Amino acid sequence: MSDPFVVVGADAAGLSAASKFRREAPDREVVVFEKGRWISYAFCGMPYFVEGRVERMSDLLSLSPSEVAERGIDLRRGHEVVGVNPDAKTVAVETAAGDSVEQSYDDLLVATGGRASTGPFDVRGLDGAFTLHDMDAAAAIDAYVAEPDAYDPDRADVSAVDRERVERNAAMPAPETAAIVGGGYVGVEMAEALRGRGLDVHLFHRSGHLLPDFGEAVGERVADELEAEGVTVRTNAPVEGLVGDDRIEGIAFDAAAGGGAGSETLPVDLAVVGVGIRPNTELLDGTGVETGEGGAIRTDEYGRTSLPDVYAAGDCATATHAVTGEEAWMPLGLTANRAGRAIGATVAGDPSPVGEIAGTAAVKAFDMEAARVGLIDEEAAREAGFDPVRETVTAGSRSGYYPGAAETDVTLVADRDTDRLVGGSIVGPDRAAVRIDTLATALEADMTVPEVERLDLAYAPPFSPVWDPILVAAKVLNGTLDGD
Amino acid sequence: MSDPFVVVGADAAGLSAASKFRREAPDREVVVFEKGRWISYAFCGMPYFVEGRVERMSDLLSLSPSEVAERGIDLRRGHEVVGVNPDAKTVAVETAAGDSVEQSYDDLLVATGGRASTGPFDVRGLDGAFTLHDMDAAAAIDAYVAEPDAYDPDRADVSAVDRERVERNAAMPAPETAAIVGGGYVGVEMAEALRGRGLDVHLFHRSGHLLPDFGEAVGERVADELEAEGVTVRTNAPVEGLVGDDRIEGIAFDAAAGGGAGSETLPVDLAVVGVGIRPNTELLDGTGVETGEGGAIRTDEYGRTSLPDVYAAGDCATATHAVTGEEAWMPLGLTANRAGRAIGATVAGDPSPVGEIAGTAAVKAFDMEAARVGLIDEEAAREAGFDPVRETVTAGSRSGYYPGAAETDVTLVADRDTDRLVGGSIVGPDRAAVRIDTLATALEADMTVPEVERLDLAYAPPFSPVWDPILVAAKVLNGTLDGD
């Protein structure tokens, strides 16, 4: 026990682990290496910063470096771990100052997160083109969107920010037309954010409905809501490339599905590419560590990798799916925080499972709320060994006579043989998103649809009709299951 | 199979049963006796009608008599079942016209509901004093609250309404000061409703906190909200009597706990007594039927009473509690609808359990939302054989940086020996009430608190922080359970 617990990465998973470890094992040492300057930032809050709903970038930081130090954590920013020697139990570190050092560990946690995937679209060197997976990009977009004489530099009030990049973007004329490439949840949130800043926004999506992970019912209502708020939604419109030399000038896309004549170019002066993220695993190259879904580091129920005393957590690591029991890679905030915290306890001597994931996620699009859990796609359900039966119902969110009652669409997916619930989604403007937690809980309890139908859910006219939309959906799906 | 399925009572349970039965057994006959004129009305909507949020009384009706007839149900209003002969399998019926008839049945469902308990307070014959468990009372209060020249008779636009009573109340000068006797959920809702109509409202409650079934944490925040909206909340203020001869003049109450000198009288010109309801079981007097909790008719998992081929459902019947497995009596809307529907299916030949109840309930008080489930009171938990451990936490409803994040109090109760969750409550202004369904689902799945802590609940800044308030509460309660 002479060497410290070494953590690589100072965001959700890494700092959760280090903090828990220090609380549980106050006499032991923990070192956190972070290659950049940013720590403990809320990735999910960036669209709301760009929108202007969040006033200061510092509002998105949970912990400052000095708060981390006060917890007794040895945080070293500007330290990139470039290699791991699992036999010697050391990591190789390169500092921003150009030094190389070696650090021994008793236990190692890889919490390196992910980075924005750009697909075939290289945004580097192209002014006005961005991805959105780091705070510097958010600060730069925010500065760019403002008119040069109207930008408030206090918006990006964090010392870690790339000030030069912010100032360069602030100095450019404000854009008028924005393209979002990719209709996942970041794309949807950015469409709302930029529309909120007054831009003419075009959301490009490769396939036929937005938010593919949420299923068609959600995708359609969210698209309707975006259109109603003035966003141009272009589904079945694969983007072919970003047009421009030093500065973004247009989006080239396949307009055939939309009735156009093959390739077209839409002139834009802002482009945000949000086509997913990839796990950061390079530091383990050559170690022989096992990887799995999405190329992420394979972990077991305690977050252990295939290397001795090496753990992984967060967006770089796999997890176990609550419905399939199989390996899954779903980079989400709670997963990272929870796994980090559990690993911190385990390393401190209190073995704690990281918990399973159900893929629970929620997204807001203007006044529409959407959420999903488990397996919704029938093909994915079949691949997991289920015989999926799916129903979507539209039900009221409140008693019909109570003002504000709104159409809520609930999709439930069950396995035909066992009646087991395997997934679902909810979309609507009235308290729809938080209702997904009921389904998440039912999924983790392996409930059948008849059991869901018999749940004693709350009835009160302002919040839910006698038969909650989830109960209505379960009733209809039971009818379908019975009829087969 | 020569005799019909006879149902007594044409509200939630009775008509759910009759409708389901007709769908499942279209060739068989169903007769529904209803002693009054009203059918299928939303009791829970009455406060919102009085408040004026619901414009027309007819909005509170789910089914009209003609719609019931279209379903092939033989509905007979003004027919009171006054006795049951389980050996002959007949019911004795008295009609509003004064006739007595006898009706044979193959199966009988008693769905006679409940009636307002007045405790020691007799409101009859006292103008301006009401209970609130029937539509005529709601219509009368609404008419009374309006100034005589401002009352819109179309508000009570239902032929069944007691028109004479409405007109008499409409003609009286409008009240200025109202007393609500009883701080249960009807009392809280009526306080909001009458305040919304501009009255000076005083809410009297016998014990120290409102909404006793919801626990102290809820009671306190709801009281604060009522006070902030101008309602005078008088806890520890047992009412001693209604003062007045033909017309309510005051409320006599024990003011000692509030610092007053024993008995005091508050002058009021409107009083609503909401001190609970009692099950209507008189028609079974002399049959030897078993009764149970609250004097309600004892039923088994299929809604069967101790009499052969006689079922009971709704506010007149007991149910099985999901947490204790014991008999319980909790008159709530979903319970009635669900049990009626299940019994309809069972009688039609498809045996269907009525489902267990978890006591899930929600209430709105102005901008505050509150909900409860399971066992919250520690004494009740002990009586049920648990060793209760309870924690209340205050957590944010959204990410801290997202506007609208509001303090949400979650109370969880667990059993010390097994770590099993046995109950909980949630209160807060931001989407608090529907979150109770997560706990209701966890309760029905017999989850432990560590399992609740590992639930993969949705995180999205506008709807929930990374650690949902429920997860925060589970984490804290787990710490307490571990520490013991």
C-alpha cells in the first residue's frame, strides 16, 4: 500500500472516484492526472450556456481545483498520461511543460472520457465550424454568435478557457444561418440553443427521424416542435461535407430524399457537428487490455478492466445493460458519476458494484420533453434475443377537464414469450420526461407488462389522469400480447 | 347463467366493471342500480370546479346515461338496493317512485362508494356549511361563493343537479370568510379553491401538521405554501363545533395550542367539513358479510367478499397493501377503477386479480406538488412488523445551473433488518409529484434501498440533476442503514 491510487482524468468519473476514495480511506494518497486545464465541468450544460440560459461558464463547474485540493486530492493539471505499464504498475506522464515522469500506482482508474467524433467532417482550421464536446468549443461558439460589439467577455469567466480562441471568435461578424449536423440529443439541444440566439437554424439528419435512440414516436414529435419553433428540420439529408476554405461557407448534402436534385449546398456561416463521441483509450495501447462495445474499455461489475488493479469508468468504459445483461457502451453522466464513486469505494476496501445501466436518457426541445429507456429499436431487441412487441399510445397527461392536459405518447416494448418489459419512451410537453424513471425502475426490476399495468401510480387531476399514460400503454400492449 | 351480473353503484368501480364485462361477455346481461341521479363523476375534480379552473360541471362527467346505455348496460338510476339475500341470490330494490322490486343475480358487485364523514359536526340544516363528497355539494358551494347577480347558472349544466339547492345558495349573499375543517388533501385543495375565489380562508387542522398521511416534511412545506398564498393555517387547532342556527356564523375551536385562551370562535360565513369518508355498506347488513379495515367490506385478491358470488370494489371495499401484504382501506380513484375493471373480467370468465395498492397519492397546493406512497409513519411501519429507519433530504430538481431548479424534499423509509424500502414522500414545486411513481414501482418490486440507489434514472439538466433527488435520498438513507 505504499503507492497511491492513480486516476487519469479529472471529470465526473475521475473526481467522483478520488473524492469517495479520500473519504473512505483518509490516510491513503490519491493522484489525479488531467491532461488539460478543465476539470469537473458539466458537458450536458453546454447547450444551455450557448443558449444564454446559463449566464456564466463558471456556473457549469462543479468543483474548482482548490476545492479538489481541499478534499486532499493531489490534482495535477497539464499532465497527460501517455502509457501504462501494468506489469511494473506505473504510468508514463508528459507534462504541458515538456517533462516526462513516471508514477507508480497501487490501483489505477482510467477515466479519460470521450471526444467528439467528427465522422468524415474535419472542423479543424475552419472558422465557424465546431464540435461540442469541450468547454472551449462552447465558449467559442458563444463568442462567435454574439455581435462583436455586444459580446460580454465575462460570459467565459473561467481561467482555464482558451482566451485567444474566444477573442478571435468574438471579433468575427455574428453568423446568421447555422447548420447542425446530426439529430441526436446534442444536435436537438444545439438547435434550440442557436434558435434562441436568433439564428436561422437548419438541422441535418441522415435518417428518417431525429433522436434515433428514442424511437420514431419521439423523433416525430420533437421534429414537429422544432419546426413549430422555426428550426428547419432536414431528415433523410445526409451531409456530404463542410464547404469553405478558412471559414465555413456552406453545407453540402444529399437533397434527393427531400425532393431535391441530388447534391445541394446550403450557405451557412456556422456549423456544429454532433455525430457522436468516441472513447479515449489510447493510453492503454500496447497493454493488451480488452476492449468491447464501441471500442470502449471492457469492465466488469466492479469496473475492473482485464488488467490487474486497473479500473475504467465513464465515457471510455463499457457497462452492463440492465435488460440484456450484456456489455453496452452508453456514455452518459450518471453512469460516469456512479461508476467513479463505486470504484473509489472498492479501491478503498469496500467492494461496491458500479451498477447496471438501462440507457435512461431525457432531452428537452423547446416545450417538448422526451425520454427513453432500455431497448426500443425492434432490431436491437431481436439481436438481444427478445421477440419484441411494440405499442405506442397517446394519452392525456392530466385529467381531461384540468387545464394543461397534453397529449403524451408512450411507447412500450415487451418480449412476446415472457411478457417482460424491455424498453420504452415518453414524449409530451407536460412533465413527460421524469415519467421515464417509472419505466427505468420497472425495467431494473424485470417487471412484466401485466405487472406494469397493475402498478399503483399516483392519480391527481393536475398531474395525472386516473389511468396514467404508462398504465394506458401497458393496458394496450397487454391486449396485443394476449391476442397473439 | 340465466340471471344478470348485477352492479350496485354507477361510479368508477361499478361502471368500470359493467363496461369491461359487456366487452368480454357481449351476450350476457348486466344491470347497474344507482340510488341517485349522478353517475360516473370525477369526485377528485370537484375542488377545481369550485375554484373555477373547470368551467362546467359537465366537464367532470366521464359518461352520460345514454353513453352507458350505448354500451349495452342496463342502467337504472333512482334505484336503491336496500338489501341482499345471498342464499336466494337476489337484491331488494326501492325506486325513487316508491316501488319495491326484487332482482336475481348470477354475480353481484357492491360498488356503493363512501360518504363524507362529518365527525361530530352536523352540517345539515345549516346554510353555508357543507361537506364535499357529492356533486350537489360542489354545485351549491360554487353557487354560494358567487355574488347573487354574478352567478352563471350554466356552471352547473347537468340535469342531475339539485337545481333548487343551487338556486337557494346562489341567492344568498356571497361569503367573505371561509373555514375548512380538516387538513387532509380535500381540505388543502378546497383551501386553494376558495382562496382562488377571493375568500379569506382559514384551514383548521387537529394535529401538528397538515396531510398526516404524507408525513411531516410534506405537511410543513404545504403549510408554508398555503400561508404564502394568503391562507391562514391553524394547526393544533381542534374544531369544537359549528356555530349558528339556520346559517353558519362561526367556528368554535380550541386555540390553546396556538397561544390562545382555550376555546375561541372565528366568525365565518362558509364552512367546509372534510374530515374523511366512511364506506357505504348498509345494504349488506344482516348478510353476515365480513368487514375489515375502516369498516369496509373485506375482499380477496379477486375482489370477492365472504359471500358467494358477491364482489365489492372501490371506496366501500378493502384491498391488499403492496408493502405489508395486509388488508388496507384506502379509498382512491385508481383503486376503484382498476378493481372494477378486473372484477368485470373475472365475472365474464377471465379471472383477473384486482392488484395491490401502495397508497400512492398526490396533491397540489398552489405551486407546490406533493405525493406519498407506502408506509411513511414510523408507528404504522412498526405495527406492520418493520423496524423503520427514515431520512428526509433536500435536493435540487434540476442541475443547479439550470433556471427553475427548486428544492425538492424526499423522505424515504426503510426496514432496518432487510434494507427494504417501505415508503416515501416527495414535495417541491418542480415536477415533484410524478416522481412518486418511481418509488411506487420500487415498492411494488420489493426493492431494497441499495437497489434504489443504483437505479439508472434519467439525467438532463432541465429535468433532473445527475443525482436525482430520489437517488440522493437513497444514498443518505443507505449511509444511515450502514451506520447502524
